[in-house]
Amino acid sequence: MSTPTALLFRAQEKRRSTRTRSLKAWYRNPSLVAGLIVVGALVLVAVLAPVIAPFDPVKQDLQNSLLAPGGAHVLGTDKYGRDVLSRLIWGAQVDLRIGFMAVLIPFVFGSVVGALAGYFGGWFDSIVMQIVDIFFAFPFYVMVIVLVFVLGAGEVSIYLAISAISWVAYAKIVRGEVLVAKKQDYIVAARLGGMSHGRVIVRHIGPNVMSQAIIYAMSDIVLDIMAIVTLGYLGLGVAPPTAEWGSMILDGQEFITTQWQQATIPGLVIVVTSLGLSWIGDGLSDLLSPERRK
Amino acid sequence: MTTSAVLRVSNISKSYHVPSPILSKLQPGARQRGSLTALDGIDLELRAGEILALVGESGSGKSTLAKILVGSVEASAGKLDYRGRPVPAKRSRDATRRIQMVFQDPYSSLNPRITVGAILGELLRLHKIVPRNQVRAESIRLLNLVGMEEDALDAYPSQFSGGQRQRIAIARAIAVRPDVLIADEPVSALDVSVQATILELFTTLRADLGLSILFVAHNLAVVQHLSQRVAVMYLGRIVEVAETAELFANPRHPYTRALIDSIPRMSESSVNLELVLEGEPPSPYDIPGGCRFHPRCPVAVSACREIDPALTAIAGDHQSACLLANELPPFYSATTS
Amino acid sequence: MTTPVPLLSVNNLSLGVVRSGHRPTMIVDDVSFAVAKGERFGIVGESGSGKSLTLRAIAGLLPVGVDVLSGSVSYEGRDLLSTPLAARRRLMGPEIAMVFQEPMTALNPVIRVGDQIAEGPRRHLGLSRAAAMALAIEMMAKTGIPDPAKRARAFPHELSGGLRQRIMIAMALSCRPKLLLCDEPTTALDVTVQHQVLRLLEQLCDDFDAALIFVTHDLAVVNQTCDNLAVMYAGHIVESGPVKDVFRDPRHPYTRGLLDSAPDFDQPDRELVPIPGFPPNLADRPPGCAFAPRCSHAQSGCLVASPPLVPLAPGRSAACFESDSIFRRVPA
């Protein structure tokens, strides 16, 4: 018994092959790759706007208003004679920036609140969930429009309004995931290892619960861009004359019968952006979904 | 008998209050679910350097007791002593360290997002088990101790089989140098051929590290193989405690006898064709009065309906909670061929 | 053994997962066995051995993605695999019935258990609602359920695990099948209840003269329940024969390994000898005997060719080149 059999066979117990690698190669995921290409291209366009935009997006040229596509103005000009292509390129900067920012704040805030509520439960959890339920009872757009109306139009108001409302979704998602994760034995084991609650939440629960929230964030960016566009369309968005896709649609729609591209092309760009982001979301959900047991 | 106890459990109880659904309150005669009694006055000691098996069927409370011992569940009443000193409800980091646990399900007990090396390293650093520059060497030593190689350090738990995961979980439990290991059915999720290696490992840990181990199990053949003493639980009570050989040769509680006779046998000659026990364990919501085993007991007398027998010593180290403990006929394990 | 025409015979059955562009992953590979009328046949193996899928192939309940690649399952002389689905469904119940491991998921949670038992007899035996319910209550009484008339009105979640498994057995036997397929029926049960359910299964199979195919990982349960057994490893049958002969004198190193690694209540002092290593990865199977990498008897030939299942003695076969030199390390 001095050499237990368990140890004798140690050499043979080689680790299982790469079949069960925890993360599949991301580049083998077609929707993630397609999404990254589309969104990457858009971000590149937004960053390079000062370089690649052929004209100043806000400079009016009333003599050359409502030019048809072609010539120097590839996509024509709007009613103030501004180059549509340049406005589209500069608009990418504004819309993508607001979209990402308006997701970042609620993502962080909602995840923290949801994680604490799910982990500790009790009265804090009850209060948070009551608030979440109240927020979910109202339509998103109505709330955003009301808040922006109260705060006044502008980029900061949009951040504030969207953040104030959409954090509840992250709180709810993360809380649900934490409720599942905290019942796992590895969390009990971490506590038995003498680790503090904070350490358990950040290091042991966090990585296991964030994937759903990240996936949701991708579709949330789409939703936020739509909200900005809608606000722009209602005249509550970014103050004119800043180029922004929603206000471009608004401006273009009066000429829909004669100059259809004025409203349609920004619309198409929005669709492509949304598609790219949802592909990323799809790909991430494939990639990040927790490994199930064999 | 009193000095060598590492852990002593005195009169520990645990009940859960289960609110009855509102609709069933409106319905007259509906079953009232007041409180669930998981543990009802448990007295037990774990002695230094022994493997004590805790056996019982589902609902007997054995897992609840294990959780109370490690402190992840709080007892409703009773007292827990560690080496003669009471363990407070809020344990210090050091008190937590001394009593570690190995879980039943090696898939749920390892964090899928943390490498094996990080799991062990975090504990070693947090408890300052070794100087920081020796953490890796100590991790490797721990892995070797449980029969695994150094290359496991950089792997994620999903890259291992169930048996290997259980080894890693054991390495994690012993990383903080505990005195006591609580193992909650650690082999019941594993294949037969792997079980044997893990059982060997527990034997080695006891011999080489001097660990005292409480081994919760439902498989009596495993228990008989591994442990020095056995405690049998039924519906939140311990009904019999004895040294392993004594318990299986001379069981002094009818429930223990039924359990032994229910074990599926490997030898042709000892296949048991008798139906040993009628019925199933009653619900812990509604524990029978008198002796809680009497509705299923083949030898119950009228007194058993009235008196709730306490666990009492009948000979030396052998305790039983049966009124008829000394009157039971000699036991011959069923061997009808 | 003595019946010339078996009730059920599985011939060269192979099951696998087919993916375009890949070789199919073989989960069950060339499995053959026969079960006589009234025989109790055990299939033993560890997780991943293919034992449950073999049983499911007989019942026609293969999960999506797993296909029959070749072979036949012949029941009373007719090939089940080529039988149209509708005709096959008519066999399930009056001819072949199945008991699952986890009764909670196999029973419909929103239908009273009495109605669930009565459904089979109504459809297959053409009984009226009242007659079928009477039969259901009678079957429940036969499976030892106390107060069956009252329990018939219960929903599955209102019953304990043991009672639910009895309901499953009552349901399976209600149309008096000639073959009962059991997939680890007692694994989820407590020891004392397992004992009751095993006794019940045996007794009812005798009463109804039904044959039993019993899939389990527990050697002791097979020893208590079955006449003959097949041991499966990595999709192959590696040994088969009468239970008592195989236990006394295993002729395949894997069977021997299983017997030596399991604790035996009757031999508490016997040392447990684990089997080293792992089962092979089915998707990437090396040539040769699947057990060779874990086998202490393996010769160079074992790594080249896979040994066929060959008869050794009447009723016994093993798939090992070295079967003559295999004996129990720890004699029983």
C-alpha cells in the first residue's frame, strides 16, 4: 500500500485531446467574421471621416442644392446643397459614438446592480426587481422621448435618457445568470477557500455571467442607433446642422418622390450597421455560450 | 473517546420554513407545509485520522449535515466544536480553512473559466501557504499528490474527464492544508472503474496527511471498503453508529439491517431474493411520531409508536437508536441462493 | 439459450453520427446479440459505451443526429428497422415496452398517472375508458402501489421517485409486452427502493412471461437481475455469456477490470484495482482493439487489428486475442 495504485497509473492519465478546448477559434465563426468586417469598415469610415469625406458636411451651398447623384457629388446634395456622401460619412462618427457610449454606461451600471442583487438577494434584490419591473412596463421609445424632451435635445441628453432606461435590461440579465451561477458548487468552494464576497463576485462569478450581457449589448447598440435616428427624425436628436443619419432621413423625406436617395441611402446604411452588429451578437453567442457538459 | 474528536456535533438541528402556497390555504384539508425538518438533534464526533462514513437515503439529511460542518449552511440549533473549542457562526478565514469539502459533482464544482493553476494558486496566495515564489512548485506538488501531472496547471477544467476533475477538486481542498475533509458523495457521479482510483486517493490522504475525513455516501459496499466507522442516518436522525466491521457483522438497528440486505451483491451465492423493506422513507415535512422508522419496521412493537428512542450506547463504541436494540435476533446477512 | 428462434436478435448493428465531409463517428459498432423469450439479458458498460443507444435503437427512439449505419434488429423474425414507422409504433406497447432511468422526465407532468397508464390499453387493446382505467388501477396494485385507486388520480410530481418508477413499470407492462426494455431503471433510486423495484421487475416479468433487456452500469444489479449479459466497451460488445460464468471467469480484460475495480460487499478486504487510462475518443479511434491502450495484456498485434467477438464455449464469447490468458486478478 505504500505506492497507491492511484499514483502508479498517473503516467497513463494524459489529458484529453484538444477536442474539448474551451474557446473555439473565433475566426472559424462565419457570422462573427462577417459582422466584424462590416462593423470594422464602418468604424474605419467614421475614424477617417476628416480624411475621406470629399466635402465639408455642414457647409451650405444653396446654389447647388438638390443635385442628382453623379459628378463631384457622388450621392448628390441635399436641400441646403450639402454633400450627401460627406454627411453620411461624418454621420457614422456621430451615430456610432452615441450608440456605443449609450450602451457602455447602462452595461456597466446595470451589470453591477444586477450582480449585487442576484448575489446578495434580500431587500436590495426586491427593490431592484421592483424598479426593473416598473421600467419594463413602459415602452422604451416613449420613455426615451419623454426624458429627452425634459432634458432638452442634444447628445448628452440622449446618453442620459437611454442609460437611465436601458440599464434595467442588463440588471435583469446579469441577475438571472448570477442566480444560476451562485448555486454552483464552485462558488461554495470559493467561499470555503476563505475568499471575500467581492472577490467571489468579480473573479469567480463575473466571467461566467457576462456572456449573455455582452451578446445583448450588441443588439442594444442597434436599438440605441435606432433610437438616436428616431429622435433625430422627431427633431429631438443631435442639434442641426451636425450630420446624423436620422436627421438626414428627416430632411430627405420631403423630396422622396423626386430625390428618393436622400432618405433611402441613410436608411440602408442603418440597416447594414444593424446587420453587422447582430452578426457579431450571433457569433459571440456561439462563442461565449458556456460549455455544456459532454 | 472524548479527547480524540476533531469535530464534535452536539444536538444539531436544521429546519426550513416553507411557506405554503396561497391557493392551498384557501382549500380546506390541503396538506399543510409548515416546516421541513432536515436534521433533528444530531450528535456525532469525527475522530482524528479516521474516515467516518455517513450513510443514508435521500432525504435523510446527510448532505445538510455536511454543509453545516463546512459552514455553508447555518444550523437552527446545536453546537459544533473543533478540537474542543466551539466554532462560531461566522467563521474566520483560518477557521474556514481547517474544514474543507469535496463535492459530489466534479462538473459543477470547478469553475469553467479559471485554469487549474489559477484555482490552486489563488488559494495558496490568499492563505499564504507558501511564499509567493513557491506557489507554482507547491501547485505541482499538490497535483502530483492527487496523481496528476504538471501540465494540468495551464488547462481549463473542461479539458479533463470526471475522474480527473474530482482529483483536481481534491487538490483544491487540500491546498489550504485542512485538518478535516468533508466528502459529499465524491464517487457517486463517476464510472465504476474510476471510482476505485478516487477511493484509493482518500485512503492515501488519510494515511499520508493524517486527514480526518467524513465520507458521505449511499453505497454501502464503498463504505465498507473505505471507512473505519459508519454512522447511519434516517430522516434527520442518526440511528446507529459503530466501527465498520462491527456494524456490518452485528447491526443493532432494523433500518441498518434493511440497508445491508438491500445491497446488490456481486457473488452468486449471496443474491437476496427477499423483499426486505416495505414502503419508502416518509416525507421530512411530516415525520411519524414515536420512532420515526416504525411505519416501515418489520419488528416494531406498540411501544415504538409512542417512544422516540435516543441514540444510546449498547456495547463499547456501538450506539443504536432502537428500543429493541438488545433484543434483535442475531443478524445473518441475507444469503438465499 | 435453448429456444431455437430468439424473440429479439440484433445483428451487426452499427450506430453513428454522420457529418458531411467526415467519416461517420461510430458510437455502436457491429453489435450482435439475441434474447430468447422470457430471458433476462443485461447490457453492462460505463458512460459512453453505447449501451443506452443500443437499447434506444431497438425501441426506435434514437436521438436526432444518431443514425443506424448498418445492421438489423429482428423481432419475432421481422426486421424492425425496415418496418414503417406507423407499424413500428403499433408494436410499442403490446409487443415491446420501455422503462426509462428518470421517471420524472418520462411521464407527462400535466396528465394524471392513471390516465397515462390507461392510454396504452385504450389505444392498443381497444379497451373502453372505464375498462382501461380499471386495468390501470389493477396494474398499479400489481406493482405494489398502496391505495392505487386514489393514487391513479395523482399527478407525477405528487409521487415519490420510487412510486413514479412503479408507475412507469405499470405503464410499460399494461399491454402485456413480450419484451421490456429497461434503461438504468433504478439508478436514480435509493438502495432500499432499488431493491424493491428490482424484485418487482423480476416478479412481473415472470408473471407476464416477458423478456427483459436491462441496461446498467452496476455489475451487482446485473448479477441480481439477469441470466445472461453482454459487456460493452467503446461501442463494441467485448464479452457475453451467462452472468454467473462471466463473473466467475471473465475472459476479457475489460470485464475483469470492471469486476476488480468495483467494491464487493461480500469481500470487504479485497483490494480495488482500478482500470488505468480513459475510454477512447470515439471520433478519433486508433486502429486495433479499443481497450488495448488500457490493457495490461496487450500485445503488439492488439494495436493493429480489432479482435472479433468469437465463441469460447457454449453461450460464451469474448473479443480478445489473449482471452485464454485472462483470469481474475482477485479470485471471486
